[in-house]
Amino acid sequence: MIHLNEEAARCLLCNDAPCGARAARAIRALRFDNAWTAAELFAGLSDDEIARAEAACIHYDRPIRIADLKKAVLNTPINQNTPSTPNLPSLEINFCDMVCENPFFLASSAICTNYEMVARALEAGWAGVFYKTICKQDIREVSPRFDALRKEGTPFVGFRNMEQLSENPYDVDFDILRRLKQKYPTKRIIASIMGQSEEEWIELAKMAEEAGCDAVELNFSCPQMKLSGLGSDIGQSNELILCYTSCIKEAVSIPVIPKMTPNIMSMRSPALACFYAGAHGISAINTIKSITMSHEAEVSQKKTISGYSGKAVKPIALRMIYEMTGDPVIRRAGVEKHMDISGIGGIETWRDALDFIQLGCRNVQVCTAVMQYGYRIIDDLCLGLQHYMAERGITELKKLVGEELKNIVLPSDLDRDTMVFPKIDREQCIGCGRCYISCMDGGHQAITFGDDRKPRIVGQKCVGCHLCRLVCPTGAIGMAHRMPKK
């Protein structure tokens, strides 16, 4: 049986794919966890079309098994009550007093540095942009400036970025934002800024307002600024956060949204500083300070600390989002009722975005996934989330906001009197023994592996840690019912 996600992940997602637009789009939908759209597209592809697509497939080892993908997708149970694409629910949501057509924005970064780039993204369906941070400094970048952490052939598990702020003159950037807002009045154009003094912060914020921007984001979080006292240096000081946010809030009438650094122990105090300063919202998180050791990424044989992003940082980002939406101190102060959160960090699929939304975000920003796959991923971000809502009978996105907060508890409050045994599907098991090795060397020696190459759970030893399930390459290990411990 073909492994859907694994086979779809082999696709190179070619530009102007030789396999044909519909086949390529169906595979891309699968790659980004949008099985509903994939099923619709595959159902419309004839056997002859699929045969031609497989023959035209570009790959480094073997063509994608498109016929097998079609068969597997159409044989997978998909909710037949889900409406067709034109009848899906709206993703419109209010964020910081701005009505947004969907929650998906470009994050302030290399993916939005000029008019043409942003215009192309907005045309593709992104609801808005946090434009690359504007400053009055002379920005000079290094080369190379990117690096990627890989595992077992998987690209971009983590991504290192050494880029700073916009290299354009600040007046050029504000003219770009002015033109974008004039061309796309229903899209949300947000200027990200960074000043070196209170006067400069205010000046840049006023210029953003005069350019017609919908809001201003305050970059308190860039981890690799050349000068001290900028970027994440501000985000680590509650006094500076309070000072700069409050003075900018008084200077402009558009929403003010500080962007916070993860390079701190807790997000609670910075969030409270933003709240008491009158911020309309918070963007979080920016990249995590890190070092990679790749020789190819050295700058004149030197390495340095820079920002880390991508799928690997998502759990860290979610923890920090929770500290601003579900932390008891935050909730007692009423922070979550007065500030909206824009979530950032490892968002690649609609399910990633959903995780942030269910922890209280009304907006999400994407960067690394766009750098790897392009603006086109907006299709599956929107359609996947819409199909999910339709399947649950949810008609308004705001009903998903924060719905999982009630299920986040302290470790001391977790149920320690029951357990869930792993359950092995004998037909799906291929007898590789990965579960046995991991249980023997990293678990509780609760799996036997005989001459028939079939693992068996030793109930008296199993503690229900589920390491075996996580390492199984075929998904043959599932979960039994929860039961009391003996």
C-alpha cells in the first residue's frame, strides 16, 4: 500500500510542472495536507492523463506514482458531507480592528521586500503583509546569509537566517506601501519598523500612517542586528517595550503591534508591558538565536549567532503563544481580551495554522515555508482550513480561536492513573524491527521480535510511552483504549 504523505513529499513541486497543472496541483494539495482538494482534482483526471503525467515527471530517482496516489486518495474515507470548494465557509476574521479576508499574512522578511513581490502574493490570495522592517540605517548584508538543518533527506527541518532589515531607502519603502494600499485597498498592508531612538520610532510610525498603512509593527525582536540596543535587545527589556510602544501608540491612530523575541525565558512580562502600553496586538515569535556549523554557510570562514526558524521551532512558538493567551496571570489581567495575537513560527500547512488559532491567535504569519515552496501554498492553507471548518459544521473562523486553551494544563494536573497501550496492525507491519530497537535501547524492553519478524507487545513491561509508535515508518502502530493502570 502506498504511503500517501511520503510519496507526495517526494514530489519536487516543479515550476510549470511537466506533469500538467491538474496533476501537479493534486499532488501539491496532498503535500500540504489538503486531502479534500486532492480528491476533487484526482477524480477529474483520466487514466490516460495520469499515464502522461507520470511519463513527464521530473525526478532524481523515479517518477511519482501518480496513479497509485489517485487510487489511495479516492479510497481514503473523506467526509462526503463537506461542500464543494465554491460553497466553503468564509475565513474572514477581525484582527486588531482590521477585517481580514483570511488569517494568512506574509511575515516581515525576505519574502516581502519590494512592490512586485508583495503584489504577486496578494494576487495569489494572501490577506495581507507585514512588510520587511523599514529603518533609517545603512543595511549591508552578508553572503551567504541562509543555512538549513536537514534530517534523513528532509529539507528545511530548521532554517537559519542571517538577514537584517530592508536595504531600500526608507522613503522608497513607504512609497511602495502607499502604492500597494492604493492598488489593493481591501488587503491589509502593515509596515514593520525599527528605530534607534524614541524620536526615530515615532517618525517612522507617522510615515507609515501617512503612507496609508493599516497598522504598524514594532520590530523588538530581530536577533542579528549589527548594532547593540536594537532588535531583540529591546524585546528583552520590559522598560524599553513599555517606553517605545506607549510613545508610538500616542503618536499614531493606526493599530500598534509589537513583534516579540523568543530569546527570553517567558513571554508573560513582555506581553504585560505591551498591554499596559496600550498595544492593539502582538506578533510572536521572531527567530531563535542559534549557531549552525555548516562550512558552506560560513561568511569568509567565520560563523556567528543568527536566527533559527522553520518547522523545528513551532512547539516553542506555541508555548510562547499560550503564555500570552492562556497563562493565569495574563487572563486575570484581561490581556487576551484587549490584544490580538499574530502567531509565527513553523507554519507550513493549514493544520499548523490551526494549532496557533486554537491557542488564541486571530492571525498567522508565514515566512520559511514561502521561501521553500513559494506564495502558491496559500491555496492549500485556505482550502484545507475551510474544508476542516465545513467538516465540523463551523461557519465562522472566530469560533476556533482559543478553543484548545481549556485543554492545556500544568504537568502536575495530568492524569497519571491511566495509560494507553500501543496497538500493532499485523497487516500493515512490514517487519523492519524499528520499534523493537527503539524500545530495547530507548524504552522499557517491552517488545519482542521473533523469527517471524513480527513484533509483540509485552503487556507486563509496557508503560505506554509510545516511542514505538513514533518510530514506526509505516504507521502500523496505533493506540488502544485508555484504561486504568493495574
